[in-house]
Amino acid sequence: MHSFNINRRRFLQGTTASLALSTFGARGMDLINPTKTLRVGLIGTGWYGKSDLFRLIQVAPVEVVALCDVDKNMMAGAAKLVSQRQKSGKTPRMYGDYRKMLADNQLDIVLIGTPDHWHALQTIDAVKAGAHVYVQKPISVDVIEGEAMVAAARKYNRVVQVGTQRKSTPHLIDAKKNIVDAGLLGKVSHVDMCCYFHMRNNGNPPVQAVPDFLDYEMWTGPAPMRPYDGLPHVRWWRTFMEYGNGITGDMCVHMFDTVRWMLNLGWPNRISSSGGIYVQKEGKSNISDTQSVLFEYDGLNCAWQHRTWGTAANPDYPWSLTLYGDKGTLWASTMAYDFIPDGKGEKIHKDVVYEKEKYPEDVTEPTEPKIELNAAPATRLHMLNFLDAIDKGSRPIADIEQGHISTASCILANMSMKTGRPIVYDPQKREIVGDREANALLQRPYRQPWVHPDPNKV
């Protein structure tokens, strides 16, 4: 399990260490004692798959030995970029089927950047093959998939880090440490979370022939087969519930996961939601353009709202969380935070940390679309935390179980919207309390010949 060592002198696990790394500007390569080069494979070579991989290359002595994608053109472009970026200059082997990639290569780490409907099977198969996994959020498209992923990580004793990198975002680490944990908010009894980005693709492209460079059968995998109407990358697939869980599954999962981390929250007691397609009815999209969710805890409500039309409630915080305490309020996003005291006291503002000078390739990286510069430092710290957990045999900051709670809570919110009833989930029994109809929605049907993972049989 120990493929490298991180010198304790400069990397101590936890938020304080992460904050120190960003504060003192230490580069990841300086923090690693390369006793062994890590063998890495990437499944899904699109926008965020490449972005995650290149951040890992920046902070660890890795050899990217294999890439997998069903789009041969996209994979070939990624392979060329990898050969230019990794120290050896070698071009990784390329695969169209991730199962063959896992069988042919003994990998230390597998990164998963595929669409959401593939995350569960690929994560489970990767840990069975002996790899540690970094999987993008949301971790699954149904609740039982997530339960199976947690069970597999524990059974095969692998570290699985989820790409909810807000927990490794320097200014949000600062907010947790110096605002929330320091008690400046007092008692927090309400949280608002929102996303008002106009991010819902909603066109009407015609059905067309599948290009010869795309294996659409494999791209679809266990999901329902939609008529092919153009390349699903980058955001077209996200506009269909067949492949994900809408904007609540895509964007709320980040903010809700951050709130749970900041306030040390587990599973919600109850989840209720309403919404639908209220405005943008003209296209093929079947995800909601308007949705409200309430995650209930003892003495605390966490409310989510998204609209893909109109203007943001606060233009400075269009995708954000707001913690309301009896001593003050904290607004926080990927770009900044603002603490506003109730009464006397100073307002506190912090901006996102960029590392353009330290990592000039962040700016010159020729991928399209360009990387999220604000997320790059967070992803690097997230990768370092992942590596440290592997070395120590410990749980990473975004452990698969925490990713499952945040993901499943968003999935349950969609189920509440669909059934028109509140949802109470029992994670011990893996069932919804007193609701047979809702229980039937915990596990989606898989398209043959793919078999849905069973938490009891992984």
C-alpha cells in the first residue's frame, strides 16, 4: 500500500496543513519523497479528467501509463498532452474499454472523469483491481450505487477520494478555521445554498449517425440508450436525467458537501423538494430549471435553490452557501468569502487563491475549455491529501463515505420532487422509511448486459 512517503516535516494531515501549504506556497513536488513512481490510469479524458490528471502530475512523481475513452479523437489529444507534460515524455497506452485497461496494467491510482452514470462500476472495478481511486462528483446516479462504492472501498482497503475539492480550497479552509470553528458565527440555525448559473443546455439537435471515432454503445453503458444527437461532451449529457441527477446532483452536491464539512453534519433527518421545468420548455432537456430543496437537521435547516434563468439573488455570490448564525453571517463561494458580524465587529473578506506564477502551465495549458484557474490550487491540495491518505492508510478529507452522503442526499431530493413527498432515509437499513414507492427508486434499472452493483456482494 505504501508507494511513496510524504515528509512529515512539511505535510501534516488536516485543514491547518492545507492552509499552511497554500499560505507558504510550497510546491507539491517539493513535498514528495519519490521512493516509487506511481503508476496512473485515467478513465474519461475529457475536460475535467485531463484537468485532474494534470494537477496530479504537478504534485507527485507519477507515470501515466494508460488512458481510456470511448472517443478516440479526444483520447489521442489527451495522450499527446500527457506525453508533453509528464517527466518521462512517454505516451500512455490507449484503451476503449476500461476493463481491459485495468486488466492489462497494475495501477497504483485510477482517476475517473467519466459522466456520472459510469462512476459506480468503474470505481468498484478499479478498487477490485488494487488501485486507489480519485472519482469525480457526484459519485453515483442512484443511492444503492453509492452504498456499493463505499462497501467496495472498505472491503478492498483502498483509498477513494471524491472530487469535492471545496474542502481543499484555501480561502474556504480559512473560513472554516477562522470564522466557523473560531465561533464568530455563534449558533448556526439556517443555511442557504444556491446556483443561478445559466448552465442548462436545452437545444433540439437532430438525430444523426454516430461518428466512427465514438463507441456510443460503450459510452451509454448501463444507462438508457438515447438516440444519438451529437457528441455528448462537454455539458450536453448533463442535461438528461438518464446520465446524472440534474443541477441539484451536479452543483448542490458541492455546496451541501462544503456545509456538512464546515458544520460537521452527517445524514439529514429529512429531505423535501419541489420544482420542475417552469420556464425553459422549448428543448430536449429533462432536468429541472427551477428547484428548491430542504435538508433538515436537529435545530438546523439547509435550503438549496437553483434557477437556470433570471438573475442571481446576490450577483456577487451566484453559486454559493450562506451560514446564518446568531452572531453573524458567512457568505462563501469558490471565489471569495465575506463574514458580516451582527452588531459590532469587523467585516472579514478573503478572495480565492491563484497560483499562476508558481504553476505557469495553468495559464498556458492548451486544453479546451480552459481549466478553472480558481479550482487548480484546490485540486492540487486535494491530490496531496489523497496521496497522504494512501501513504498513511487513512481516510482522505473527501472520503467516499462523505461523498456518498452528499451525493445520495441530492439524489433523495430529486426523489422527493418526483414523488411529491418528504424523504427519510435510513442508511443502516439502506431504505426509505415507510414509502414503498420511493424505495423502488433507490436503484435504477441497468441496461443489459450491465449488472447493477450490490453493496452486499461487491
